[in-house]
Amino acid sequence: VSNPVSRPKIRNSALKFIIRIFEKTDAGLVFIDERGQVQDVNPAFLEMTGYSAGEIRDLTYHQLIPGKWDTFNPDSLRSQVLSTGYSDEYALEYVHKNGMVIPITIRAVAGDDHDRTGCIWFFIRRSSR
């Protein structure tokens, strides 16, 4: 005989697990709004970029991308995310607060499957390129 677990208990456990992942993963996690404004980040992203949480919220994710990536089209990435719920993985670079260029890979996921407002989560890892 199995011991049934209540749905609220499962949800609470899952939420705690997701929060732990957000706080402890070495991947940078960034939540942006429909204007590209940074809304939330995890500690790994702050370490990766050198910004504080207050500083990073004053930026758009476009401001972290070096000028040589002008051909990178964030609108096509956004369109892909809004139509499929996620993006392909892209090689890109970010500029650290100290000016150092950081090679990264980036993947985007819709903020909410039921809300197609354009809010997106980015999963960012340092690349060895």
C-alpha cells in the first residue's frame, strides 16, 4: 500500500528544490521583462558579470552584449521563444563590469507557458571558446 502525499506538500517540496537550484547552480539565470530589462538574477550571474543585484537591475540584457555582436538579433530569439517556449543554444559574449569580455552560451525559455507577454528566463554558462 502506497502512502499518498498531498499535492500541496509536493508543490512545497518542488518549490524549495527550484529555489535551491536558482541559488546554487553555477549557471547564470536571468529573468527579463518584455522590454529586455533585467528583473531578477541568481548569484552565479552576478559573479559572472561582476555587477551587484542593484546595478544589474538598471541594465537591459542588450547592454551586456559587446558591440561586435550587433548582428545578434534578440528579436528572432524572442520570436522563437514565444512560438516554441524555448530557444536554441547560442554562442555569445557578455562584458564583465571590469570590461573583460566573457564567452558564454545562452538559452532562453518563456517566463510562463500561459503568459506570452515576452518575459523570458535566460540560462547562461561560461564557454571555453
